[in-house]
Amino acid sequence: MATKPTHEQAQLHLQVYEQRREAKLRQAREWFFKNYHVESFDDAMRIAAPGTESGAFVSMVLSYCEQACALLNYGLLHEDLFFETSGEFFGVWELAKAVVPQGREEFKMNGYLAHVEKAAKRYEAWSETRSPGHIGAMREFMKQMRPQAAKAA
């Protein structure tokens, strides 16, 4: 049986959630899921050009997820509680993962989105033990949403 979250973990979890509710980050997250559909590093750099609003949105979303997942990976957040209530990071990973290897190479940063990647791998295994098929269904849903997002943009 899994351990219960400590009071400190629950407090930190609520603080992470409160950050997620900040107006600019909410706007960035909405933009990200509608617009960040990339297949190459060049696509990613075009969409997230430095100095642009879209670049700021991508940076906000990726850095927020990386920070939240770092807290998780260092054991400061309770894993079951985080996974039960914070699956959005996995959707971010699904949209970003194709370009991460080249981003790591281009930026000479082996740790680029490493906390999100590590948490996403654990989340996928965790989810399959609790809700078999959920990850595949979510990937299919995201694939179907992609053309709709492109039309809306």
C-alpha cells in the first residue's frame, strides 16, 4: 500500500497548483496545447522564437513542468498524489519529446527537460497499472486534436 502524503508534501502540492493557476501561465498553457505541434527542432525554434510571445509561452510551460517534475523527482512531492492530480505534464512531454534530443544537442544541455522525461516514464508505467490503456487513449485523443488545433490557429 502506498504511503500517505505528508503535510509538507500536500502543502507544496497546493503551492505548485496555485502557480499553475496564475493568469499568464494559464494563457501560456492554453496556447501551448493549441499551437505547439512540432515534428522537428526547426519547427520548435520557429514556433518558439526567442523574443516572441509564443517563445515566452513555450518557455513558461516547459520550465513550469520541469520545475514541478524536479520537485517530484527529488521526493518533495508525493508521487501518487502528483500523478493522480497532475497529468498535464505528460501531455506537455508528449508534444515536446520529439525535439528534445536535438534540443539537448543544440543547447549542449544533457539535462534539458530531463525531469519531465523521467517523471513521464514513471507516470506511463504508473498509469498502466491503474488504468490500462489510458496512455494509448490519451495519445490517440491528442493526435485527433492536432488537426482541430491547426484549423483554429
